[in-house]
Amino acid sequence: MARKPAKIASQKRDAGIKKTCPTCESEMEMTRVMRSEGPSGMYWVCTDYKCATVLTKTGVQLEQLELR
């Protein structure tokens, strides 16, 4: 049986796609978010952590993250 290649991580697959933060115009990056409350998964997160804007993969803006 032939081996299947490993799945490419979302960050590599979306490498050509860049998003800018709607709040502060900084660059955003695809990140895996683990939450104790609410849904976890892959989200676009602003690289300016003072802003803490989070978007879903489809572009819906969520409430700001509380970084601990």
C-alpha cells in the first residue's frame, strides 16, 4: 500500500493569503486557539497583541482574547 503524504498545516496551505486586522491594520496570522470556555480551533489572530482581535476562518470577528 502506498503511503499518503502528511496533511499540510493550515499556515503553510494559506501562506499566500494575508489578512490585515480590521481594528489596527496590523498583519494577522493563522493560529490554533485552545479555550477553556467556548470553541477552540484555527483562527486569524492579530500580531499586535495589544489589539487582541480574533477572526474566524470565514472572517467573522469574535470578542477579544484574554491572554493569561
